[in-house]
Amino acid sequence: MQQLEEKIAHLVRALDELSDVVAQQQQEIDTLTRRVHMLMQREGEREAERGGGIVLGDERPPHY
């Protein structure tokens, strides 16, 4: 019985650690997603100021 309790304790600790890692990664993903969106907006505004038409984020450059 004691072995099972020890295994459960280790598994609970490992689960808590993994949960913390996943939460931290989600925060990083959210931050990076906001930054990419902001950069795409800025580039779209710059392109519009230069007289280029509407800029789409997934539009391929003309050399493709």
C-alpha cells in the first residue's frame, strides 16, 4: 500500500509540474500571437501609407 501511495504522490507532483509548464507555454503563445498581430498591423499601415493597396497577411510577395 505504501508503494502505491508513493507512486501516486510522484505522479501528482509530475502532473502539477507539467500543468505549470503548459500554462507557461500558453502565456508565451498568447504573447507571441499578440506581437505577430501587432507587427502585421504595423506593416499593413506602412504599406498603405506608401500607396500600395490592401495588404493581406498571407499574401505572397511578387517574386514567388
